[in-house]
Amino acid sequence: MATTVVMEALSPTMEEGRLVEWKKQPGDVVAVGDVLAEVETDKAVMELVARAAGTLLAHAVAAGTTVPVGQALAHIGAAGEVVAAGAAGAAGAAGAANGRETTPVAPVAVAAPPLQAAGGRLKASPLARRIAADRGLDLQAVTGTGPEGRIVLRDVETAGSRGTAPSAPLAASRPHVLTPAEPAAAGSAYTDVPLTQIRKAISKRLAQSIGPIPTFYLTAEADMTRAAEAREGLNALGEGKVSFNDIVIKATALALGQHPACNAWWQEDRIRYWADVHVAMAVAVEDGLITPIIRHADRKTLREIGAEAKDLALRARERKLKPEEYTGGTFSVSNLGMFDIDEFTAIINPPEAGILAVGRIGDQAVAYEGQLAIRKRLRLTMSCDHRVIDGATGAQFLRTLVRMLENPLGMVW
């Protein structure tokens, strides 16, 4: 009997998915674990993996089609087996309901495209690939010292120290702007662009947030001169770069530890106060926004936060995050300072009770120790869910955060 492959919920909030590309065609022999297709969820692009062996008999939907969770995608069976007409559209959902044989598809993060060498597939560890991509190194020019010539982290680091020629700059390092897939036809007044799954999720989440949540905003200003000096000193050590965003995340995490009333979720009939601090950071991707999470950010060093933030941001832009890497945040930070935005208000990501909007750091003439001086200033705006956070509670949190930023040694003492 043919096995039906259905659209699975590949992320906690997924209700439908768009089949991006079929990796197996009708007539192909399929083994357990083979990648059948790539599916765009509301957060990332995931792989559909076969759990049954046999021959791919038929596709139930075409590439580019968006279908709800539970609908049939394909059928696997014995070679020459005929799939009944009409089974393609309803078999998945019906099978789940009446016990008909169905094949669950496991969520697996999309792997980087395999690099090819003259003798076949170039072997490299995932960490080595990510570090090489971040540094602009061409793995084709790196000699592997791992098992069977596999390229490992030490090979990438050695190649980097030798000055291996960099590859083309990463597209992920450039700002991402949502643009039409095709230019408007001659004479047309507009171009309609279908919503992607991530854009659908964003619109749904924002409607859930800005309408029902009674939000108020608090703005404070921090003197970042000492933080800038501390950052310059840390980076001069050459043990990994620390950004201002890393400093803000660390300070936010420490402040949340002192003000647990802000490290909370609204749960309709209760408020959940979290013992652990998991800071979500907003990352702009090609067609929207995603918030990967720095877990236990209050316990990590600035260098650890910097390395993790860079890795998460890179994989977020490549749509390679796992669901557990972008769900479960207790508080969010959104930074638009790199776009020369002085200040803004961010929309709360429910069920979280607060989000911090970070502007740019700029030189300003201010009164300092009784004299006029040029200092580096930063404006911070906190959006608060008034059902969880009162005005004084949010103000106390911001005051602690500013104190942390203005006295950065307190973060490492």
C-alpha cells in the first residue's frame, strides 16, 4: 500500500507551508532519510525527509504551491503501483484522522550546498563552513587535516592566518529590502507580489500585538563613551569582535535579571515570570524579520554573545535556523542604529511583555562634569505590555540598563 507524505508542522507556529522545490521526481527510488523537497515555513526553509523507502509514485502538489499542514504532498510505494485519483488532495488530512498509513516528515535544517572538488564532494564540518563563509574564505583553497581529508575549524583558522584569497562578499552582509520578484510590465501601474510565508506570519503576529496589547513607551538616553572605549580595548586584543549590539544585549540580560517583572510572558489567565533570561534579537532577512535567541544571555561573556549573535544572524539570513533557535525568547531587542535611526518604537512580540528599540550612537555636545563636552549618546525606547509591566517597573528597568551601559566594567566584574 502506498505511503502518503503530508505537510508537517515544521515550526511551532506553522499552519501552512510553501513547497519551494522538489528534490525527488516521480520514478525516483527513495530511501529512508532522503530529502524529498524543500518547504518554506513561516520562519525558515526546511527539508522534508522521507521516512519510508520505495519509489516516489507521484507528486500531489506542484513546486511553488502553498498548502495547509496535514495535506498530502506525495506518495511513496512499490514501483508501478497506481495512486487512486483524488488521493493527492485529501489523503494526508484524512489519513491522519482515520489511521490510514501516512509518513511524517521530520524537520531538518537546510544544509549548505555541497562544495565540489575535483575528486568529488568536498568534505567540511558545518562549523568550518560557517566560519569560512563569515571570513570570506574559499574552501576550495583550504587543505583538510581531519578524517579522510575533512576540513575542520583549525584548517580554516590556519588558512585565514596565511591570507587565503577571499571569495566574493556575502550577500547576507548587505541590507535586505523587500522588492518585487519581477519588474512591472510595460504600461502597468503596479506589480502584485504574493506574500511569502514569513511575511504572512509577520502580519498575523503584528495584528495580534498592536491591537489587543495595551502598550506604553518609555525612552531613556545613555552615555556610551565608556562603552565605546571598552569595546575598542576588547577588540584590540584580537580574540573576536564585540559590537555595540552585543554590549546592549548583555546589559539588557543583566538588567532583566535584576528586574524579573520585565522578563515575563502574558498568558491570558496568568503571568509567567521566567527564571532564565533568553534575549531575542531582531534580524532583518530578505523578506521580513526573524528573532533568533541568545539563551542564558546573562550568563555569557561579551565574546560568547558576539560569536553566537554573528552565527545566528548569518544562518537567519540564509533561512537555516532550527525552530528551537527562534522560539522561546523572554524579551526582545531591536536595533536600527546601523541604519542611522536616532530612535523608534518597536512592536512587542507576544507573549513577551517588552521589547527594547535601540537607535544609533552619535556624538553630541552635552554638559558633562560641569563642562560642555562631546559625548557618545544612545537613545533607548522600551515598549511595555501594561498588563504585565507598570510604568514605574519599566522605568526602574531602564534606569538599571542605562547604568549598566554607562559603567561597562560592571558587566564583567
